[in-house]
Amino acid sequence: MMKKIAIIKLSAMGDIIHAMVALQYIKKHFPSLQIDWFVEGAFSGVLENNPHINQIIRLNLKGIKKDKKEIFSQLKLVKQHSKNSYDLVIDAQGLIKSSLVARFLGKNRAGFSKDSTREKLASFFYTKKIDIAYDKNAIERNAKVLSSSLGFEITKNDILNKEPFLFFKNEDKVIYDYLDTNKKNVLFVIGASWPSKIYSKEKFAKIIDSLDENCLLTWGNEEEKQSALFIEKISKARVLPKLDLNSLKAVVSKVDLVIGNDTGPTHMAWALNIASITIFGNTPGYRNTYQTSVNKIIESKSLVNPFKLDKNDFSINEIDEKEIVKIAKELLYEKKD
């Protein structure tokens, strides 16, 4: 009988969220199973307080690029956890570096097959290989690799009927000073990992002024903060203070709608069953989200190749903000059956 497993999903925030949906179904099938999760330290906050995770192990593999000596401390850390006697190690990342972590953690290792992941060599290190097309929906891919490795299936219906699965406690109480009890609260996620994934500041401002609700701007670094301050200056939005991931999860859970780029904080809304609009330009909407009655996407007219994303494609800015306003008003004001 399986008692203890390790899941490897290192980054990035949105990808981790996409994988986390499987936890509630794993625990339904294996209520007493111990689950440890290996993650890049910078993203560990999104996993914290989850009742289905027994231990979060924070790695710093990205630090190896800056300091080659870091590889020795990381290797030592992973080897220490190999003593945990995992019955199965599941690599839900599918990269060479994540498969090497799996290799050092345990004898029984599952992950994507050679034709199911971008870095094909990674599959060499798995003793069980899961087939699912690389260009399929990322949430379905994660559900498949995690459930099939354990011998059961997570269906599309399961995913559509999921329970919220991000958790927080002891959040920064300052967030409640920004939430309005008399107006709808709309959170705008204005940043992203690439400049070409970021929607126009001016168009965000126009959306905000068209809604006439309590519109809040969240940011994660100094560049995003300056963009938020610019939007605040030309619109009726308010800039939130710097928040850690715990408090950000709390904010997302309290608002009526999240509008944002294809990035982790926007995907939090889907995870928490909060209404959302995700804006896509040079990344594939069908692959990176799971549309529901309250979680919508809007895309540019670019033909996106998921195997080779074009970071020089700024077509996201060609999306008419009036279309986003239309969807937002439907989500905010139309009664759902």
C-alpha cells in the first residue's frame, strides 16, 4: 500500500496552480497518503497552508545559474530527502533538472513520456511514463500525469466541479482597507513574465473607468509598481501595497472579479472559483486556462504555436478594451443560473 509520495513541480506560479488541482482528488482516493511537494522557494507561498500537503521542500535550482557552487548544496538537500522512503516520486514539471531531482529522490519515478514533454531527455529518468500531447490543456496535462501515475483518472467534470484549493491564514489585514462593501471589487493583474504578455496600461485604465467599481491594482516588482502608479494617476484605480503570496491569495478570494494577463496571480482566481478574465496575446488561451461559466478568456488574433512561443509578438495590445469591458459587465451583473 502506498504511504508516501513526492511531487516535483518547481515553477512557475501558474504552472504550480495548474498542478495543485489534482491534490483534492488524490486525497479522495488515498486519504492517508503523505504528500511532499518540491518547489522553487520563490513560489512556495502558493502551496502554503494547503491541508493536502504534508511538507513543502523549497529548492533553489534557479540560483545555480548565478552561482555554480549552489549545485552542491541543492544536491545535498535533495539527497537528504531521499531518506524519506517515497513509494513514488512524480515529476509533473517534465524538465531535465526536475527529472534529475526525481532520480535522486527515489527508485520509483513517474513523469511525462518522451513525446509528451519539451525536454525529451527527461523521460529517460522515469520508471513509469505517462502519455499526453504537449499542446493539450496544461491543467489536463498536470491532472493526467499526477492521477495516472497513481492509477486513477481525474475527469474534465472533476476539474469543472473542483473545490477551491488555495489557502491562506494570518493575511496582512491592510488588504481590508482597500475592499469596498458598497461596490464590486475588481482586481487587476497588470504584470507578467514577458513584456509581450502585458496588456496596455492605457487600455487597463479605460477598462477601470468604464466599470465604475472599486478597482484595485496588484504588483510584484518595481517595474510593475510604476505601471500601477501610472494607471492609478490616469484612472479611478487604487494601488495595493506590496503583498506576499499569502495575502495575495486572500485578496483574490475576496474580490468579485479578476482581470489580468496570462500570469500566476490571474490563475489564482480560477483556483479559488472567483470570476476572471485572462488576456492572451502570444500564449495559447486554450492551453493555459480552463474556461468555466465565470472564468473567461480573451485572445488576440495571433496564431500561437505552443511549441515555439514568439516573445516578439505584441498582439495582446490589439485587443479592444471594450470587449473586455463587455465580458466584465456580464460577469459582474448578469445573474447566473
